[in-house]
Amino acid sequence: MSINHHASPFVGVLEKDPKISLIGTLAMLVEAPGEFDLVQQGRIWALADALSSWPNVQEAVVGVTNVMLAFEQPPDDIDALGASLIELWHRLAPRNADGKLIEIPVVYGGELGFDLPAVAARAGLLEREVIRIHSEGEYTVCAIASSPGFGYLHGLDPRIYMPRKSVPSLNMRAGSVTIGGMQTGVAALDSPNGWNAIGWAPVAMFDPRLEQPSLMMPGDRVRFRIDRIEL
Amino acid sequence: MIEILASHAFNTIQDLGRRGARRFGVSPSGAMDPVALEAGNALLGNDGDAASIEVQTFPFRLRFLADMAFALTGADHDATLAGRTVPPWWCMRASAGDILTIASPRRGARVYVAFEGGIDVPRVLGSRSTHLRAGFGGLEGRPLQAGDIVPTGSARNDASKHVDFGAEPPDMAIAGSEPAEDRVLRVRVMRAGEHILFSEAMRATFWSTKWKISARSDRGGYRLTGSKLTLAAPVEMRSHGVVAGVVQVPPAGEPIIQMSDANTAGGYPKIAAVIQADLWRLGQAPPGSFIAFEEVGYQDAVAAMAPVTSYLAGLRATADLYRAL
């Protein structure tokens, strides 16, 4: 426990330290304390930005209220590194969701949005209402993870939460607009997928030929626009 | 150039992997046995990171379309070039038209074929490694198949130079790496973030079990069977970055070790992580074989890399001398 510095949003409150753990000698995981919220996520983004330029840090990999550092070489003094990280965590101001605004046109329903009826049924809503709720939201890219270019989007309306499937759909198309639990996302690859497809977007989420291959990056905001509805 | 004549599933072009792209959701890929890959390149005088073929299904056959030197490293296997035996951990010169055949290993899982000048496919996000799941890198992002023509780089070495010599494999050269008599591979691990959440009894089970690498194991990860590790209360983990070697325990209790092609993110409790100095040994453990975990601390894990580094440096220096003879 340590007392916060003034730049922190919880001035004067005793705040827990992040949890720091090693994954072998070449990676260190820093996990924010407490429940998920966008302020904590913004502090993680700020931490990741700052740490990316530290010596011996190959990259800072943002997760959901955590960041993993991948090192070039095993650090000499793990304890000192951990202490510096904690000090920085308490001192840094959170970064706002100040990235670019990405507008994604969606063909809702139809052949590629095959789970839309199930989502509507579970929510007790009409399919058109699910589409309206989903397309009216504004979402924040928390992290890019699990597969190339796949963004974890926060901001889904609780009325259309939908648990992941226990048996994944075998070959979901890249561009599928999906709901998984409390999150929504756009599949970046053709692959098996346990999320629920409610539509499809003709947008390349990932292009390995680009220096910045992922369309979405942490801190970006996303809006889905109704391009067409196929019911 | 070379031509692939016979290749079963999942033989791919790999180098030491893609660095710095996890933040885009891109796993590093790269050779499962990076020591063997680097050693093959050292024998030929290539950069250590030059791309080679990782052969994990056999038999594998290719034809040389030009005169060039090549090296075979990795699993202990039989191979022939134009009908003549090529020993494992050996480099020699092939003539255009020669056919190289690699049979199933006696021990180990993966053979690396390195070529003078390295395989010359375009780098994608800084690496020539095949990313199978996303379909890029290597040759068109896919496994090799019969009929493929694979470009190789221009030779750096004078063709008159001596290339017909071998190296002692690292599991013989590095003390403590030799296979155990009971055929159980000892793998050193460090504790990871959620180790302490497992009860003492569960931790004891983790250390004492001879874990079998199940048939459902591949370059993405090794699924282990033999015991079940359960938590008193389920732990909700948020999605976070992971690296190769991490040992995660899904709710069903059978651990999974993430390997080269693993997702960049994980969400299961992490009981341990295989140290860098033993990842290459694990990369040679085939499905059906057994492993057991031994705990080491951070300093010992770091120190364990010194013999590996010095083995590779020694091999390169010796190979440079031989080629100059």
C-alpha cells in the first residue's frame, strides 16, 4: 500500500499496488488492482506507453486491466524493476480513450449474422431492437489480443449480453461482428469462434503488410453503422 | 532454390520468430527448438536467425535445384542425400538434382534443414516464420507441400570451402541436458502468478506427476495428462499477455503449456513457466512422451542460459574454422 501522488484520480486515498508477477525470465505481468473500469484501463494504457520506451523492454502488451512486458534479456534486478513500476503506476495520469474513431459499416443479420435470432430471443427483444442497441453504442478498444488484430471492445449495452458458446462455430468469417459475454468485437481471421455472430463488416481488421497491421489499437473508439439489415 | 517432393502436414518455414508484434495480437511463431535452428545456421556461417525448414512429420523429401551447402540439426534421425547417408547434426554440400530424404526421428520431434544463405521468403512483420493461423509469413503462410519451389539466399561462402563436418548435439554437449534413463524429460520451471492459489496438495501433485504430452498437442501448445489440478474456488482471470513456456491450468485441471504458435493472450491461472534454457528441449518432446517439472528460482533460471549461449558460440567458432580449412 502506498499513498497516491497528486496526478492520480484518487488523491489522498490509500490505494493498493498493482500485482506484479514473472512469467519466466523474459516476461513480467503487471495487473491493476480492483474491478474493471475504464479509468484503470486508461492507467494501464499510460503505463504501457511509458514502459515501451524503457531500455530492455521489447514490447508492452496491453491486456484487460493489465500489461505484460516482454524483455530483450532477463532484467538484472527484478525487485528494483518492480519497485520502479509500482512507483510509476501511482504517479502516472490515466490516458483517456483518445485514439482514433473507427466507424464500421455492418450488414446485420443474414447469412453471416446467424446468431442474431438467438441473441434476440435470449434478450427478449426483436432482432431490429438488438441491431438498434448495438449500432447506437460507442465502444472503447481495451486491448488487442488473442488473435491478430482482434480488439476487445468495452461498452456493450447489458441488455444484449450473450454468453460465449460452449461449442465454437467452426468456420466464422473474418469481419464477423460478434458478441461474447459483456463484450463485442469484429473477427479478424477466418477461424473457429465461440462468440455470437450478429452481422458482418466488409472491413480488413488486420493486414500484416502494414507497419501498423492492426486497424484497432488500445484507446481507439468504435462505432458500428447500419449498412444493411437482412432479416 | 529447392523443390519440395514430399511433405506431410505442418512442416513450415521458421526462423527465431517475430518480435514485438504481440501488441497487435500476433504470436511470435518461430522454431520450436531455437537452439537447433541457430546451430544449423552456425554450421553454414548464416545469421543465427536465418529461416530454415522445420520438419515435424515424416518422411520428408526435397530436391536441390542448385549446388548448395545445407545442414541437418534437431531430432536424432536418419537421412540420405542422393542415396548416401547424412549423419544428424551435420552439414555438407549438395549438387543440383540431389534428393534429400529425412526419415522419422529415433528420438526427438523436429528436424531442421538449414540452407547456405537461408530461405529467402519475404519478411512479414520482421520475420520469415510461418504464422499458420493468420496465414502469412513463410511460404504463403501455409505448410509446405509437394511441388513447392522454395527460394534460398545467395551463398556467402566460397563453393571451394570445406563443408562436410558435424557438431555434437546440445543434449550431449550441455551437462544435465542428456535424456534421463527413465525417459522422463525434466523441465525446469519458475513459479508463475497463480501458483500460490493452488493448495499444498495440488502443488505437490504438480511437482510429482509424470505428465504425458497428449496427442492433442502441437506448435500452439502441449496439453498434459496424468493428474488434475483444481482450485478450491474458481479464479476469474482477465485476459492478459502470455509467452511460450507458460503453464496454464484450465478449470478441467489438465495443464497446458503454451508453445511457439500460442495465442498472445491467456485467461487461465498460471501455475508455472518453463525457463528459456529448457524451452528448446521441450520443443523436441513428442506427443506421447513424458515430462516432469523441477522448480528453479529466477537467478538459477537466468544462469541456466549461459551453457546454451556458450554452446552456440563455440559451435559457430569451430564451424568457421572448419570452413576455412
